Amino acid sequence: MEKKSFGTAYGREIFEYTIESGGIRLSVMELGATVTALLVPDRSGTAGDIAVGFANAQDYEKYTDNQGATIGRYANRIKDGSFVIDGVRYQIPCNDGANMLHGNNEFRDAVWELCESGEDYLSFHYTSPAGSNGFPGELDTTVTYRLQGGALHILYDAVSDQKTPICLTNHLYFNLAADAGKTVYDHLLQIDADCFTEADGDLIPTGRILPVAGTSLDFREPKRVGQDILADDIVKGIGGIDHNFCLKGQAGTLRKVAVLSEEKSGRAMEVYTDLPGLQVYSGNWLREDVGKGGVRFVKHGAICLETQFYPDSPNRPEFPNCIFEAGEHFRSETVYNFYTI
């Protein structure tokens, strides 16, 4: 394992840790337990950084769109930032118009502690204080990044001392061409989902589960990301894809749910999760910020594949349950398995 200073953020020095195994090189910094680099070989064996992000901690503090960050306490949106548990209403700050997004960025902006490490893994720990951002209880969280057999495994373990919603994910922005200055339009994407959660103009679920068939969101067979990215009203109003797919298979069981590939480099990636949903985001709001290597970001220059519970699940009892009892652990695993075609 390598350790180095990654600059400063929020008035303190931030360290970055790097591990390498199976041809993959992974770097994670303490701020947000954020993946800052993910080097994966192409068809010719040349390593390229497929994780879109910044060169130092201070740029993450200034410009981040959650690139590579651990997201919690609740990934995605909660309508009006409000929910009720056992007759008690809880109010979370609204940071996305009238709604809450990504737990008001608490996990992203926190400085995590490296609590355990080895040649092929890094574990980070953070305790969210009791009542932080209005959520019930104190939440104790560990996130482990492990390189194994050509794959990146991300393991989450979180437990609260009060009944509370929990939904953790990672917000990696992928560009398998290892070039954040170009769009991902030519990336091929396949998703094992027949349905998606319909959303309103603020991306809050209406409660209806709709078929992907006949829509821009039909990725049941491999399709270029750019093919239908502005093809119908589902995507036009938000400038691209930013939707939750209802994954097939048994939630609670680790299963392959998506495949992403890029023909020119030959890089390909399988996505595995044990959660019921996958948020696909096509970098609709990527600004022209300057990232690693002096590369200026472009709209649709990356794609996020975020494993999750459905958005606004605390207010939707018909959705898969995201409420955990006091002392009950949220445990989940996401795997990004890399290979070449």
C-alpha cells in the first residue's frame, strides 16, 4: 500500500491510499472515502484511468459532482426531505430544490479514517453523529474496497442505534476509454431490468413502475449509450439518463445486473449487486471543470452505475424496504468486474 498527501480540504490535510492487484490500480482518499483513480488495462495491456475526477483534494472540495464518493446516509432523492417512521416525522435539509439528494452530501464531505488495510484492500470508517442532518440515531459505517481477480469489490456495513433508512452507494463516474474529454456515447450498455421507476420533473418517483420496452431506457440488449439519450420525453427534460432501473433477480443475492463496454479500448465491465435498484446517470450536468491531467470535462463524458434502493423509498412502502431496525446491519456488496473484448 502507498500513502501520500492529496492536498487539503475543509482546512485539513487529506491523504490518498493506493493498492494494486490483478492488473488493477486503485487510489482512494480520506475525503468521502472517494475513489480518486482506477487504472485498468485496455486490450493491448496499457493501463488507463477510467474514473473521472480531480487531481487533488481542494478541487474535489470546490467542484465535485460526487465523483467517486461514498454516498449516504441515503443515496438518491427523498421527496421534500421528509419521511415518517413509527409516527415520528423526520426532516432532512433539502439540497436539490425542494428535495433531499444523497443525504445532503454528508458522507461525501466527511473525512473518513483508514481503519484497516492490506496489499489488496482498504477499509474506511465514519460515524455519523446522532441526529445528523435530521436522520434518526447515530450511524456507524465501514466501507471496504478490495481488489480480487480482476474486479473491484465495494463492501458496505452500516448500523444505527435507532430505526432509520439506510442506502449507501458509490458515485464513480466511468469512462472506459480513459478520456474524460470525450463523451460515452459509443459505450455499449446492457441492463438486466424490464422496468424503471417513473419520476416527475424533479426526479421523484410517482409510484408507478413502468416497462422499459419501447422507451429510451430499454437496455435489455446491448445498446450504445448515446443512441437514445435524448430520444423521448423521459430523458429530454433532464438532458439524458438519470433513472432508477428495477433490477431482475432476487434482492439480497449478489447477481450480475449490467455490462458496460467500450470497443476502441476493448475495456469491459460487469456490474454485480445484491440491491434491488440501479441508478444510471449519463453525466448530464458535468461542467467544463478541469480534471486529472488537465482534461476539461464534457457533458455526457462519463456514466454512473449506482447500486441502491429505489429513490424516495422511505415514503413508498410498496418499494423494497430500506428501513433498518436499531442494531440491524445494512450490508451490501457491489462488484465491478473488468475484462477485455
